[in-house]
Amino acid sequence: MNIAAIDLALEDGARFGPARARPADGDNQAAVLSAGPKQVLAFLLSALAAKRRAALVAMTGVIGRSAHEIGALMGICEDGRSVGSFSGGCLEAAVVAEAIDVMTEKRARLVRFGEGSPYFDVRLSCGGGVDLLFQPLDETLALAEGLGILDERRPLRLALGRNGGVRIDRGVAIRSQWIGDAFIAVHKPALRLAIFGHGAECEALTRLCGAFGADVALVTPNADLLQWARSRGVAATALRRPIVPATLAIDPWTAVVMLFHDHDWEPPLLEQLLKAPAFFVGAMGSRAAHEKRIAALRALNCSWRARARLVAPLGVIASARDPATLALSALAQIADRYRGLSA
């Protein structure tokens, strides 16, 4: 994670809080509000490195409906800047004000907003209520370790004490929850797509993943596509033979997508990829193309259990033909599967 880049983006106008105007640039605003745990931890480390007071806030409970899941994080600096959110924007100003008060008092605080809250003037537009644990920060060790864990694509279990203190939990909790006097905020690694293929579909899906916030590793035999991807900072590898690159790391939070028009590339690659721990392996093409693909995998002695893992036709939109629609269809299917994964 490039902490300097996040700090620069904030300095460029993505500032929030009661003392600052919201930026005119809607893209900057969305990037800050929709930040994940990596961005929150990096922001807090940057603030503390600059000798500024900061607070980490975690959503520990929900009454009724909520725009975010329990365990969601928000980072706040003493100057009113913030990263992350707990609502569609109706709650963040109050959270920033509360966090600055917590920084001054230097004590952790559990606060309810919405239904059942003493703050009758702060209401959630969707109804219900949320419980938020505010933690003033005075050291960076747990934050830096947590950021390293996410960079290594391991599940993060961040323990926030009811009475203060932030540490890395060494337990095996798979969901965010209270355990004793500590709230364990559990976050799985970011969604990553390993895209194999050539053509406009690869470009469309890579672009869409960038907007969505998913990591991408592109593997292609197409030199122009390879150059295009690398020029945009995408991790791209040239495919010379139908062999999965040894440098391509596939973990349980990686989805593999086959976007070949020349389906001859697919069977030997899939025979290898279906043995990997990816949570999703899907391939573009018609039902007739898929039947040939399955027959080719059978000829390679690929087990029926492995073949059954293959998702095809790809996507949630039936018979999507143009690249943009196919990319949207595939990413929606993958994001839904990823959402159901535990840590």
C-alpha cells in the first residue's frame, strides 16, 4: 500500500468533517467514503507519522438495516479528514465530531447512533441504529502489522478493547464479533481477479475491476493488450505457452476468469487452475463451447470434481455479447460469490 499516494489524494481535496467543505470532485469523495480496511489503516499510519492525533472507529453492532456490515472501519484525523464510512453520508459528520472529542479525552468510547441513541438529532436515513467503538490511537505497531497482513493477502483480525487498545488478534474468528472485552473486526483479503485471455473482453473487465476496487492480474498472449495493461499499472504477464505462470499467486480470495475466443488455450490452463485454491473459476463461451471444453478436460484426466468447479456460461446476464456487458455480468457474479466468503 502506497501511504504517500493516499495522503496526496487527501491533500488534493478529499477532505471531510464539520470544519471542511466537501470537494467538488465526486470521484475523490467516493474514493474516500468507499475505502476498505487497507486504505483506512494506511491513512491512520500517515496521520500518526505526521504527528497528528487520530482515531480508529469500528461498527460493532447494527439495529435494523445498515449500509455496511459489522466490522466496517473508519479512520479519522484531528484536522477533520476521514477515510471510510458507515452510512450513505448521513452519519459521517457526527462520527468525525465524536472522534475528535475522543481524541481530546484520550479514552475509548462506545456510542450508538440512530434508534436508541441519546443523540436524538442524528438519525439514519434507512432507519435503525449502529453501535460504534471509538479508539484514540497513540502507537502504530498494530496498524502497521495489520496493513502488512492485508498486503500479504491474509485475513486480518483487529482487536479493539472496550476500554482502549488496538492489537492483532491471533484467534481464528471468521466473522466480526465481541469476544470478552474486545471487539474483533475481521476482514478478508481484497477480491483479486486472475484474467486469462485476449481481446476486448479482457480490457473491459480490467477497466471495470479498477472502478470496482478489485486487484487484477492479467495473463495474455496479446502483445498490444499486454502493453496497454502495463501502461496502466496492471500486473500483466505474457502467455507464451498454455502453462500457468509460476509467478501468479492464486489464493482463496482470487477468482480466475477465462476470456479466450480461441478456446484451444483453455483445457491445459484449466487443468492446472482447477487444482488451485481459487474460490471461482469461470470461462466465457456458449454452452456448445463449454461441452467441448469439458470433453477436452476429461481427455486430460481432469477429475469430475475439478470439472464441476468450472462456471460456464460466465456471468449473470444470459447471452451477454458485447464486451462491456459481459464484463459487468462476470464481475457481478464474482462479487456475489466473494461476498459470501468467510475469513
